[in-house]
Amino acid sequence: MSAKTYIEPQTTIPVYDECDVLVVGGGAAGHSAAIAAARAGCKNVILMERYGYCGGDVTGGYVLLIPNLSFHEKTYVRGIQEEWFLRLRKFPGAVNGPDASLAGSFDPLLVRAWAGAGGATHVPPQMVCHGFMVEPNQLKIEMDLMLDELSDRIRVMYHSWGCKPIMEGDTCKGVIFESKEGRKAVLAKYVIDATGDADICRLSGAPTSSAIDDECRCGTTALVYRIGGISMRKLAAWRKANPELGKALAEHTQQIHGFRAGLIGGPTDDIGWVNNWQPKMDCSKIKDQTKTEMGTRLKIREVIDFYRQAVPEVFGDAFLYDIAPQLGTRGSHRIVGEYIIDSNDWVFPKQHDDVIAWHTTVNTLNDNAPIEIPYRAILPQKVNNLLAPGRHISADRIAIDNVNLIPQCVGTGQAAGVAAAVALADKTTTRDVNIRKVQDILAGEQDVPLPRNAHTDASYQENYEKWEKGLYTEAAKKAIEAKDAAGTYRHWTISGGMTQKRATEDLGHE
């Protein structure tokens, strides 16, 4: 990178529009925030998105798996996330996964039937878990439809890249954006940074962190592509009949790629998606972004050609179906909020008065039992009227792997939208928002189960207690035994799509 600088002349930036709530980024978090704010009563919302569609990593990065929404019999991740499932299942091939009513079943036939769609838990004995796969283009349509249904309250600005906050002291008053129309501004009473990399927060004066553990999922990038003309059922049968050859196939294709990758089933049998985990990459760096995209595309033809030669009975008619239109991002910058989620939140569950999401997560330590995510985890320090839900939520470098997946992005985004609407109605700052009102709207009007809330059926808490908060696993028991005088332990989780490695230094094992 050059050390030269250029002094930009002072200029006047035209105000493109004004609103009450501005959401920057239309990914899972931002789209949910805009919808939730409008449904909670805000009549002047702008959703600003750099691409020409919503969904972010799901629809653009082809993160097709929406995992682990239930814990035993109850589905804790509902709200807008469950709405995706209910809306998409009306259309053939748009979604695949077990109905929430099947959650908690130990029936081996149902477990086998739904395991490939993210519908089985990882800790024995296996059970059906509510989760699903989506068809990204169908979800793009549905997300637009959800916005269109609220077009009297939400204005959508596609192809607009929010790049700089407009600050008045410690208060965010809007955002400067770039587009084909040049640099302009949108003024707002409340701003929700849903960029995924804390782009607005980083320039607002709010503290952020960019520390990434190279071994963790968040230290990897991806460019997903899909292969058509195959049958994933035939591939599964072939792998089962030829376990050693299946292992060799995976190893050889990963050698071609130069990084870990896996062919995974999608919502339909005839298309598989190749997810990948490219290590030591920062999705906010130009060099790493370019290397990820070009490096993947340069190998795709060779990989598919090898598949055809190696297993013609499965891949004889295989072809490149499509390539994800945007980079697969997992983590870079994140906020340092008023509360920082850490690994202890799984083995020593905390109760938060400001809980905004009661989420199951992909963490086998507590068998994916729900943990409480507080409002303070999306509340940046030092800045008013700026919220930061989604992939850059406030968590340490280990815990972030478990709270920045699609469901948590949807859930925290939905909560941020409601919080902004409540602050607007009450004329308060986001820091002083009436959190009880936020919780009552989420639980009472927007189908979000929350602990200790009168609008949430008692069966959710009963199920949580019945199954010991998920702390019946051997790993959890050993971690609890190993806690120090402060009631903490040194646990870290490394997850990456198909596999999850756990190591606890205090326990002396991997």
C-alpha cells in the first residue's frame, strides 16, 4: 500500500433524504431491523444496501444453512427468522427442513431424514432440530416482498454504499453514502449499523476490535459456488458404500482448491453447494477479498473436472450451476459494546435484565441450548442513537464464532429495529430506551420468545430447565469442575461448517 496521501478539497454534500430510522446494510440483520422497526410503529424508515438485493451472506454469499433454531422440544429462535421458513415453504424447492413441531424427536428415521437439511443435533443421542436450507434466489424475492408490503413505511435504497457517519458531538445524525449519483447524505434520528464489519461504528468514535484468531471460523473467508446435474442422495449413498474413497475424494478436491472445502446438500437434491474456509483472511482487506474470489474461481473448473473423472456415476453430468455473487464473510471488525459476550456465557448461563434474544447457537458444549443475548451487546460505547446488530455484535474473539451466524443476525437485527422504534416514540436516545417496552413488543407482538417475560409461554422456561440448560454434556461437566475461584474457565471453540473442534486448556484435552 502506498504511503502517499491526497488532500480532498472541502465540498458540499447534498442531502439525498431524511428519515427517522436509517438502517445501513440489508443483510440478515439490516433487513430484519427495517421490517421490525416498521412493524413496531415507525413510519419513516430507510434501508440502505450496497448491492441490488437484501440477504447479505445468505442470498449473496450462499450461506444456505439456517441451523439450530430449537433446543429439544421448543423452538427458541422464532420471529422474523421463523417467518422466512413459513413463507418460503409455500414454494417448491425454496426451503427444506423439518417443521418446528418435529423438534425434539428422537425417532431415528426422522433424524436420518432431516440430518442433511441441518435438522439434527450433534450431541448423542441425536434428535430432530428445527433448522433449514434456503434457495437464495427465492429468498431474495421474499425479502423484497416483505419490504414491499411495508412500502408506506420503508424506502429502499439499493446500490448505495453507506461509508461515513455524520456526527454531532457523540450523537450519530445520519450517514454519508456513495452511489452512481455521487456522494450524498441521509439524515436520521437513529442509525442502525448493519454493515457486518462495523463500518459506521468504526468511524463514529465508538471503540471496535479487529482481533481475529486465525484458527477460528471468523478468521476465514469463502467464495461459495454450486454444482448442478448431480444427485446428493446418490453421492451420500456412494460415500457410505465407499468410505475410504469418499475420504480420498474430499482430500483430493481440497488439494486442488488449496483450502478446506466441502460439497454440501442444498434445499433440492439436484444441486450441491461448495462451502469453503480459507484461513488467515480478513474480509475487510482488499488483498484478502481479491485473493479469496480470484483464487476460488481459478480452481472451480479443475475441481468439477476431477469430480467427473473420479466418480462418473454421480458426477458424469455435473456442471457449474452458479457462483455466489459476493464474498463469503465471517468476521472482521466488531463493536466493543456495553456488554461483551464471552465463552463463559455457555457453561455459566447468565440472566440479563435487558435480554433481547434467547438464542440457541451452534455450540456443542451446552448441546446448543439457548443463551441470553443482552441489548448492551448491540449498543456501542460512547455514541448515542447508533445500534450495531448482526455479525459485528460485541463478543470476544472466541464467542463471536457462536453468535454471529444468520439466526443471531436476524434476532439482534429485529431487536435493534424495535428498540429504534421505541426510542423514537418515547423521544429517548438508544442508550436510554425503555427496554421493557422493547421486550414486550418483541415477545408480545413479534413472536420472539424471551425469558421471564409475561408474553412468553412458560413451556419455554420449563423445557430449558427440564434439559438442564444443556449442561449435561461431558464437556460442560468437566468445564464446570475446572472453573477457577472467579467462576470462569478458559474454553474456546473453533467451528467451521461441517466440523467443530473444541479444546479446553484448563481441562488438558482436545
